Amino acid sequence: MRTIGKIFVTTFAVTVLLITSGPYACKKKEKQPEVIKIGAILPLSGTAGKYGQWIKDALEMARGEINNKGGIKGKKLIIIYEDDQAEPKLAANAMQKLIVADRVPIIFGSWASSCVLAQAPIAEKTRTPILAEAQSPKIRDAGDYVFRIQPDSRYYLKTLVPFIYTRLGIRTIAILYVNNDYGTDQANVFRDYFEEMGGKVLFMDGFDQGSVDFKTQLIKIKGSNPDGVFIPAYTEAGYILKGAYELGIKTQFIGSAPIENPEILNIAGKGAEGIVYPHHFNPESTDPRVKDFKKKYESTYGRELEGYAALAYDGLYIIAYVLGKCGEDKECIKKTLYNIKNFPGVTGPTTFDDHGDVIKPIVIRTVLNGNFVTLWAPK
């Protein structure tokens, strides 16, 4: 029995030795790096999917740079993306999910004004700040937790309308707009500013998002013979410009910031030549910060730098700065955002006013020989 006992003890000891030091040994659990999560709600598919993808690419570029520099006080920054397809209901659902399930302290987006307005009540109720990239004037009064990195549409139009009236001599206008919060607000504000200057609106009509056939409206516009046609829209603008070219409408077309989309040029072809539109970013700037960003973005993604991407890039650096001061404290995040003054970036300095709105210089861009170029910039 003693011999058997010795054999058992020896065998047990060898087994323990194998388990603890051999191929069956339990590896020491590696410590996982600490992370800090934020949410991003964007139109990553659907008719506005291109814009969302550009924004996501810029966010990822900025996130990589931030993490390579040590993250947020040693914590890796993670972005959880949700696709709202530029649909308000999907944006609201995504907002709830990011707050309840993912417990993020701040959300970037959305891009479509209707989506941001659907998110706003949830942001207020849960006290979760959002940094939107949308234009509707309604967003300005949407709540204390609603901020935006993109200027209010009125700031674009305060530059655009005097430019076309004074410099281009346009006195009569037709307006054809996408029938959502963004499009209707752009159309109404443009009309009011234009009429205040002495201009006259001859035609005004809306269309459903995603429309591609505008022949009926364009025939009416041709009949009214306006000096210009204002088309606040997304990729639908490409079909409007194409249709106008095919109908021989030679009037001056005027767009809004989403015109700067290569897909619109592909759709419109020669019909896009000469359109003018306001924008928040001048990629032709001589600022070294802009030059460096442009070079890195284009080498990384193999395409021309785009203005919505530039805003998102600046926006994530602002979020990183705020998280560095506040961690995940939502009230601190809100208060710190309100105190942002002249934060440097590729789209110029960022300051938030008492409504959480940003004010940035606006430039006038155009399409020349199939390329987007700056026509006028403030000195």
C-alpha cells in the first residue's frame, strides 16, 4: 500500500508539474488595455451613404492618430458606429441603443438634420451630449445637450445670397428642394434672404428624398425663365442638373454644401459645370495644417479630400480633448464643450456659442472642368 501511495503521490506531482509548466499550463491572463467608448450615428448606407462613409473615414483617421499618441489619458478611444440611413426613426433607435446598451458618454452625429432633431429629445432626457454635423436652423434650439460642428444653414446663406445677388446679378430665382428638415429650411431661409435683398422667387417646389425624375418641375422652371435655380439636395442634385442640361436650361444653378460629392458629378456630367455653392472648408488653403491633412487623407483613402470629412476630423479631436478633461462625466462634457473657444483645426478655429452652435468662415465653391474648386474666400 505504501508503494502504491508513493506511486500515486509521484504521479500527482508530475501531473501538477505538467499542468503548471508544460504545454497544458494555464497562461497568465493578459491585462486588457483600458478603453473609452463613444458613439457615432451616420448615414452609412442609402442615398446619403457616401457622406456618412467620408465622415467615418475621417473619424477613423483622427482616432488612429489620437490612440497612437497615447489615447485619452492612456485609454484607447473606441467608436461604436450605427447606420441611420438618414432616416429619423433609425437615428432615434440608434441613439437609444448607444446610450442604454453601450453606455457611451457622447455621440458624434448624425449628419441629416431630420435625424439630429429626432435624437435631440433623447439627448435631453438622458443628458447625453451629441456633436452633430447638420445644418437645419431648428437644431439651434433643439436642446442644451445638442452641439454641432457644422454651421447653421443661415450662415451659409448669409454668404451665398449676397454673393449671387451682388456678384452674379441674379434677381429672379426658382427653388427645387428635398422635402425634409434640411431642404425645407434651406429653401425657406434662402427665399427670405433673397426677397429681403429685392429678389423675386418665381417657382418653389419640394420632392421626396431619393427622387431621380425631375422633368415635370424642370419644364415649369424653364417656362418661368429665372436668372438662377437653387437646389438644396443630396445626390438628387445630380439628376436635377443632368435633366436641366438635357432640356437645354442654361440658367445659373446654385447648390448647397452637399453638392460637393463626386457621385453628383458622375450623374450630372456637363450639367454640373458652373454651379456655385457655399462651403465650410477650403481645401486649397495655404494653411500648413490643411496641407498636411489633405496629403494624409488622400494618400490613405486614394480620393480627393472632402469637406464633411474635414469637419468630422476636427470634431473628434474636440471630443478627445473634452474626454481628457472629463472622462465619462456627461455634465462635465457638456460644460466643457460650451467653453471651447478658438480650438485649432483644419476647418479653422472652433468656438461654440451659447446654443452649442459653431461659427466658421464660409467660402464659395464651383465646378470647373469637372473639378470642385474655390471661387471666392474671405480675406
